[in-house]
Amino acid sequence: MTRRLLSLVVVFTVFGLIAASCGDDEADDGADTAAAQAEAEAAAAAAAAEADAAQAEADAAQAEADAAAARAEEAAAAAAEAEAALAEAMDAAEGTVDPEVVAELEAALAEAEAEAAAAEAEAAEAAEAAAAAEAAAAAAAAAAAEPEDTGPQPLRAAVVTPSAENDLAFSQSIVDALHRMEDAGLLSEVAITPGTFIVEDAGVALRNYAESGYDLVIAHGSQYGGLLEEIAPAFPDTAFAWGTSVETFGQPNISAYTTRSDQGGYAMGLAAAVIAGGSPVGIVGPIEVGDAKLFVDGFRAGVEAGGGTANAVYTDSFADVQLAAEAAQSFIDNGHAVLTGTAQMTVGAIGVARENGIPWFGTQSNQTSVAPEIVVANQVYKWDVVLDDLVRDIQGGSMGGSAYTIDFSNGGLVLEYNDAYDLPADVRAAGDAAVASFMAEPLRAAVVTPSAENDLAFSQSIVDALHRMEDAGLLSEVAITPGTFIVEDAGVALRNYAESGYDLVIAHGSQYGGLLEEIAPAFPDTAFAWGTSVETFGQPNISAYTTRSDQGGYAMGLAAAVIAGGSPVGIVGPIEVGDAKLFVDGFRAGVEAGGGTANAVYTDSFADVQLAAEAAQSFIDNGHAVLTGTAQMTVGAIGVARENGIPWFGTQSNQTSVAPEIVVANQVYKWDVVLDDLVRDIQGGSMGGSAYTIDFSNGGLVLEYNDAYDLPADARAAIDNAVAGFTDGSLSTGVG
């Protein structure tokens, strides 16, 4: 009876020690946990049943041994009785007993003694069997009493957050993740201290959790890093984590976590640019740190890649709802047609957007429920994707020292649309395409440029675009070989990049086409691109890109005619090819359409700064009142224009910083608008064969004014009207 009770106790003890097993995702985690529990319960029950059966067998063996011993005693008694009878008969007969009687009595005695010996042997054998059975029962009981090995045990976790756990933003993102992990059995407990925007209060809570023996203590806020750096060394057996950051302070029990929030920002920014329809987009940020800054920068980049303009303001507070509301209202009052923002204080901005019917893009958590009539889409953080890894590392003995990142590629970022918002299919497709690119393996890209990467002209336009793509996660690396105006040197660099395994090799210059035609066939697994051109030479791994630079030239030419006031306009060109020729022809057409006269000169060099300066001086000496030019050598022409106070119109990159007193406006190339498409095509298996074009309609061309230049209203209106016409397709330059 005692052993049966012990077996039952063992069963319940094993049940109490069962831990959830971990699967590849949250749904599998739950299923695996249930399966592991069922398996452990079955094993425990089987062990207990085996122990009970062994004990029953031992009891039966002992009973048989007892019976055998009783029979042996009876046989011994019979033998003794026979011997006594023989002795009594001999005594009574005084030695005259009939020999036959004596023989009969002796035979009976021998038989009784034999039976007694056999009974004793049987009893000994039965006793031995009973001892063996008892030993087997003891072993079975011991096996049942040993707990089933169910793997790592779930952790007790605690988190300190700067705002309410249901803030529909930063704090809720971590709380929701921890509860999903708790439901999946990875965590046995989740304790939460919300609303600790006062850093000192957060420090008290973090220390209390460590002292209370929690396995994992999380400080969820960029402002809490210093606290962990101070507290963690005092609790070496406690694992700490904080975010958003990648800093672990060199402490073996501190982990960090962060997010590529710029990715969702970029994808939604593309959509925001289309919805805004030419109006600016407003971004409300808290403090310029962590995932907040990343999101703001990514959203702005997406808007600009989509051909729009984005302005951002930081309130210098994560918590001040009123400041966020005021920032949103200011954006609306100044004509911003779409809004977004990040951090817990954005509930104020969302409220203002809802009152004014302004579309809103959410981040961190799904904010649709706050304003379903205006929320377009949300980037949602799934922190459990990396926290699962962090917990497993802790269970494996690693208490910290690592940084974890969520992004679209690992499922830690998810784009959730508001199906109640009537989002055009093509706009949604653009966002989805961007997300697909982020989910794909980013490419290693290399570019060869004819001039310095910061030339404020042709080379810088491609370098800036590639770095924006790198920042957005589309490219994992950008290698640059600048200043290769000698074509043979460019060929060596291009071939070296291909041999080094770069996925995309770009020859940025009209003079480099022949090189790619020769090199590309030898590297069929490398994608090549060049521009400006539309020629792919029939090669399956060569793409081309170009620009409708004549559009910006035409628009600015209209304004140049107004500023020149009847005097001629001078245009400094390099070599009469590619986007340079298009710009020169477009600018001349714009000046003439505005009633002016334009003259152009080509220096026959992309690089000769002195020749460009001399051409500019010649124009000024001959009464030209406004100047422009294209290609990297124009820095010389700009310098001459600045010295003489002659207005200048820039192109390719924004040249205002060179001469803010005379630069009127700039046509800026956003090559990433088409390079994004090129990269997606490569990731989709198309290595080349296509030509891509940037223009005002796809956002690849942007007109950026120098606000410090006092441009007459009619001149600016002429530019704006022309850009609007190119954007909607109602206007053509008549060239190209």
C-alpha cells in the first residue's frame, strides 16, 4: 500500500515538473508544449504502472515463498513424528521388533526426511525469487520517482516600460510579445511595471525585480541604458535586456535589442507620397534616438523615393501627448496632407489627424482601432521573434553580451493594413514590393564613378542613392571606386568587383558602356548596370538606367528666362551625350518657351573644372545674365558665377551649399527610385535586360529650391506649373 501511494506521488511530482518545449514559432510553441506535457504524463503513468506491477509480482513471490516454508515445516514435523514413532516402537519391543516392521518404519522415516529436505529447498528457492521480485519492485519505484527530463524550464520575466502597457505604441509592443511567449510556455510569469517615464523610478523597479529572483529583467526604453550599466554587475545571476539599442556595455549579463524600423517607414513612405499627391508629408517624432530616429529617417527616405517631400519635427518628449497634438496641428495648418509619428505620445497626433480627416501611418503597434477612418497601415513590432532567441540563449547558459534585431526578413516586423481604408491597389503594391525586398537577402553592390563621390553632381547622385538603399536595408554593402575618369582604370575596377562576388556592379558613366559589353559575358551570375543610357547590348545580365533630365531643365529654363529679363542665358555642357545633352536641350527649350534666348557650349570634358570656369566667364563677359550647367566639372562654372553674382540653376545633385547666395533651384536625381526596382528584379531572378528611367512622374526627379534666394513669385510659379505638368503627363519638353 505504501509503495502504491509513493507511485501516485511520483506521478503528480512528474506532472508538476513538466516544462514547455519551444518550437519555431508561437503557434508551434503551444502545440509542442502540449505534446511534451502529454508525453511526460504518459511516461509518468507508465512508470508508476510498471512499479505497481513489479510490486504485485514481488508480493506474489513472497506469498509463494511463505507457503513453501510452511510446507517445509510440515514435512519436517512429519519426519520428526516418524522418527519418534520408530524410537517408541523400538523401546516398547525391547529390541525384539519384527524386522519387517522396523524396515517399514525406517522407510517411512527416510521418506519423511526426503520430503522435508525437498520442502526446505523449495522454500529457499521461493525466498530467493521473492527477494529478486522485491529488488525489481524497488528499482521500478526508483525509476518512477526520477523526474522526466523535459528540457529547459520556462523563465520568470519582468519588464519596466515608460508608458501604459496598452499605449498602442512602444510599450504595448513589448508587453504583447511577452504575453505571447507566456502563452507559448517559454515564460512562466510576466511581471510589468508600466508608466515609469521617470528614470529614477524605473531604476528602483528594475533593482527590485532582480532582488526578487526574476530570471530576465527587461528595461524597455532607450533612456534606461545607464540604469542597467549600473545595476547589472550587482546581480550576475540575473539576465538583463534593454532596447532599442545594440549596446551591451561589455557586461556578460546584459543583452540589447533593436529594430530596423526604417524599413516599414520606407515602405509606408512610398505610399504616403502617392496619397499626398504633391503636398508635403509631416512626421512627428519624440527624441532623436533609437528606433524613433530610424523610423523618421526611413519614412522620409520613402516619401522622397516616391517623389514627395517630407518634413519632420521632434517634440523632445516620448510622453507629452499635447506637444505631439500641437505638432500635428502645425503640420496640417501648413498644408501637409499625410501624417505619421512614432512613440507613445503620438496618440495626441492621431487624434488631431482624425479630427481633420488626414491619413495616418502607424508604427510599433497596430493603431487602427484609435482612428479606423484615417489609419492607412501600421508597421507592427513582433519582439518575441528575437526575445525567443534571447530566452533560449539564457536557458543554454548565455546570460548576455549579444544584440538582437527584428526586421522584415526574420518576421519581427510586419506591415498590417487597415482594410477599411480605401488604399489604391498600385499604392499598396508599392508598399508590398518594398517589404518583399526587405524580406529578401540584401545585395552587395559596387559602383565605379568618373569623379569624386561628393562632387555635388553626377557621381554624388548615384552614391547618395546607393547609401539610402543601404540604410533602408535593400543593400548590405556599397563599395565605391570614385574618380575613374580614365576608362581603362574603370574597367579594371569593374572586373575586380565581379571577381569578388558583388551581386550588382554599376558603371556610372556614359563612357563605360563598352566596358560592360566586354566584361559582362564572363560573369553570367553578376548583375551589371550602367547609365545614363537605355542600351543593354542584348546581354541578359546588363541593365541600363537614364533620366528625363530635360524635364527639370525645361522647368528651370522657364524661370531663368524671367530672371534674365531679356538678356541671354548661358549653358555649360561637358560632352554631347546622355543626360547631359538632354538637360542642355531641355533647358534651352524652357528658356525659349519663356521668351528668352539661350546659348550652350560643350567643353568636351566631364572632368575639366578649368574649362568649365573659362566657359562661364566667357558667357558673363558676353552679357549672359543667368547660368547653368551639368556634370561634375560645373563646380568651376559655379565658382565663377558666385564671384560675379550671376544666378545659377543646378542639376544632378543639390548644389546650393556651394554658393547659397546665387543658386536659385536644383533638379535632383533620385536614382534609388529605379534602382529599387532593379534590385527587386535581381532578387526575383531577372539579372538584366531592362532599362529604367527616372522622371517627375515616378519621383526620380525632384525640384529643390534654395529658400535663401529671393525668387520672384511668377518665376517660381512657372517652375511649379511645369513640374505639375510633367508629373501628370500633360506637358512635354519636345526634346529627346
